[in-house]
Amino acid sequence: MKKSRLNRFLALVSIVLFIAFWALLVYFIGPETIVEKIGAENGYVLIFLIALFGGVSAFTSPSYFAALVTFAAGGLNPLFLGIFSGIGVALGDALFF
């Protein structure tokens, strides 16, 4: 019982730390610079992978939404972001559930 409680606590702490890291990264560096460093084509692939793994659970979905908003604010096409992330979430839900 204690081990599962510890695992849940560690999972929650790691998710909160990831969200805080992403927020600080966007705040100090800016979404335009992040998209510039990643590249437009790689941004679509990255949002697909984040949606595939991040959109599956209620605990991991905040990181998916933060990445989606960052890429949209960084200048990537919102239509293509929606298409790639929608396919990623659909495949992730089909595979993991």
C-alpha cells in the first residue's frame, strides 16, 4: 500500500516539475525562439509524439496542452497543429486503452 502511494506521489511531483520547467522555459526563452530552435517540421512531429503519449491521461495532458499552446504562439500553423495532435491523441487513446 505504501509503495503505490509513494509511486503516485512521485508521479505527481514529476508532472508538476515538468509543467513548471516548461512554463519557465516559455517565460524566459519565448515560444518563437523555441520553435526556431526546433524547426517547423520537427515541431509538427514533436507535437504528434507529445499528443501520442501526453494526451492519454488526465495527469499527462497539461504538458500536451502547454506544448500545443507554445507551438501555436511560436508561429506554427494552428490547422496543422490540430491535425497532427488530433491524430496523435486518437492513436494514443486507441493504443493505451
